[in-house]
Amino acid sequence: MKPLHVALGAGLALTLAATQPLLAAEAAKAKPAAAAKPAPKAAAPTTADADDIDPAAITALKRMSAYLGTLTTFSIKTETSTQLVMDDGQKVNVDGRNRYLVRRPDGFVIDVTTDRKARQFIYDGKSLIVNAPKLGYYAKVAAPPTIRETLDAAYEKYGISLPLEDLFRWSDPTLQRANLVQSAMVVGMATVDGVECDQYAFREGDVDWQIWIQRGDKPLPRKVVIVDRLDASHPESVAKLDWDTSPSLPSNAFAFNPAADAKAIRMASQ
Amino acid sequence: MLRKHRISVMAAGMLLGAITLTPQIADAARGGGRGGGGGGMRASAPSSISRGAGGGGARAGGGGYGGGGANRANVSGGNRAANVSGGNRGTNINSGNRNNINTGDRNINNVNVNRNVNVNGGGYDHGYDWNDNYHPVARGVAFGAAAAVTSAAIGSMIYSLPPACSPYAGSYYYCGGVYYAPQYQGDKVVYVVVNQP
């Protein structure tokens, strides 16, 4: 049990539980789902004790997820920092700026630009294009009809995962992501770039993660921190998200126009 | 830091007698780097919760740093949380192993290409892209410290081309007797040695 949880979360949890009996039921539902998972191998043992789940944090996550599900189009600019771990455990940060332009269920452009790499992922409902603009290479492969399926296929067939894929999973009610966490706590009020948020912390498998959810009627994720507990150095990635929930989408938003000297290359499948 | 890694990588190279190219890529691919001629980066923080802890897949599939690697996805996130989110551990392990077998086979026949060039300095996305090139130090060693060689095995891969290459027949490159085809391995660009196109 985390002291922080006791100090900050318990009071709020009690208050909410008293006013909303449903929350207790949700917490109870969450518990068996978490307990059914195989125990993490390398990490410290964690138990899905009901005490570790603050229903207020689960509720906030579900509320955010439901809101994300209502967004048909959105664009996000993110600022990221990802830690790499050297063999001796030393950590190095690589910063980046990503841009998402999304139209559910079948279109996105995701620009991933770090200080070390630039990639563009374009999906138009039929094909996925992986573009390396600075190298002048691109590959085009057939893709399933939805974003979710495409992300899964990209990962399983090609070993490609995109930053913050969670955005597309939280919003999928069938996945019930909120029920997968082993612990959930309310950290408290916080601001991200001047926006009032509530901060929450979760543990899920070998990953600890935190999320800052905007207060008010647009519960958007404004910041996400993900910690890999599997590696002894516990590298983390941080992303701050700047949202536009009603972006203008030109008709050719998901069309790919390679540079004149760009070369089409193949994509190795696994 | 770089010097330290360079030294350790060089030492590994001397012990092995030669540093092959493909193990370097394999190391990069699994986010590991302990084995073979690799060195440098061993893990990277996941960029999404769904894809989970970095290196998790590699360790699950190969039983540690020295074992079989999974794929590049592990560099940016292993499959641990994919399991949590309903993914199938067996599937993940298989995909990792498949990838490893592919590159592993190439390892066996791999021959070093010695261009004896210091590529540590580099520039954006070519010479100093840790994701594309895994680690500038390791890459420099792969090119700079390998034994002299006259040919490269078909199918072996490198992260960036040796100097003095010419474009050849569309997207191929011809570099001192060796033909390379660029391709994506995950979202990394690698150059695969091919027969003359």
C-alpha cells in the first residue's frame, strides 16, 4: 500500500464511495480482472488488492476514455522525452515533438520527430505508409479498415508501435482498459502548461504510469508519464499533449505525396 | 560516456576476434546489446502503455540479454502490456522468435565489411540516430574495428551505408563490390546486402 495513496487518495475515495455506491462495484469488478493476470516475473510482486485501487482514479480514467470516444477528429501536438538506458545503467534523454491528426475510424497522420529521428505514419483506411522524410525512404503496405486493427497489424506484422497508442485504446469501450490496472491512486490537483488537471498514478504489469487529466467538461489527457519497471534503471517517457478537438481536415489530409527524390522501399515483415 | 562504451565494445570485439555486423543489428533490435559486438543501449522507455515495458518481450522470448531477441518494437516498447491488455503472450514470443531466427540465420554466414571509417560524428538521422543506428559507438566499431573483408553475405544488414556508394537501379546502392537494398525493419531503415539487382 502506498503512503501517498493513504495521504491523498483515501479521503477522496471515501467521499466518492459514499456518494456514489456504484464506484465500489466498479472497483470490485476491477479486482478479478487484475488478479487473473500472470504475476510479473522480473518486477517486485504486486497484488491486486482492492485497497490498491482507488475507485476515484478508475472513474476518472473511464470518464476520460468515454470522452475520447466521442471525438471523431482531433489533432494533438506532443512534447516528448524518452529515456534510453546504457549498458551500465546510465540514462540518456531523447526529446521530441510529435503531431497527430486523427479521423476515426480510418485515418491518421502521425509525425514522430525526435532529436534523433523523423518518421511519418499515414493511414487512409487502406494503406499504411511509413515515411522517413530525412532519409528519403517510404514504404506502403496494405492496412485493415480501422485504426485499431491497423495499429495491431503494424505491431504484429512489422514490429512497429507508435507513441501513445493508448489514445486509441482508452477510447475503445470494448477493451475496458481501466479494468486492467493493478493499482490506481489519486495524486491530486496539478497544472500542465497552465491548464488545471487532476493527476493520477497507476500500476499495470511492469509499467507504472501517470496521467494528468484536464478538469472540466473536456477530460483530456494533458500529460502522460510511463515508467518501465522491468529494467533496473526504470527508464521513463514523458509526453505533454496539446489538444485541438475540432481541427480542420482538408479532404487530402491523409494523402501521401512523396518527395520527388524519395524512394519506395520494402517493409520487412516478421 | 561514449569513450567508456567504446572501450568496452572494443574489448568485446577483441575477445571475439571479429565483430560481425548482424549481431550489432540484432542487439539493437532487441534493445539489448550485451551479446556479440553490441554495446551501448540496453533499454528504452516505452512510449505507450499498451505496448508495455521496453525489453520485456526480448527477455520473455530469449531468456535474458544473451538470448534470442524479439523485434525492434521492443526498443520502443516490449509486449508486456500487450499481454495485460489481452494480447497473447505466446503470439508475442513467437513473433519475436521469428524475427530472431531470420536475423539469426543471417548471422551465421555474416562476413564483416571493413570500411575503416569513423562514423561516430554523424548527423541527423544518418550518423547519429540511435533508433536507426542503434548506437553511434557500436556502429563505429562495427565498421572501424572489423577484420578486413572482401565480401558481405547476402542478407546481412547494416544501419548506414559505407562511404562512396552509388545509387543503383532505383533504390539500390552499389558500394565497393556489394549491393545494398534499403528496407524498413520495424520503423528503422536498414541496408540489406543483396545479389546484383
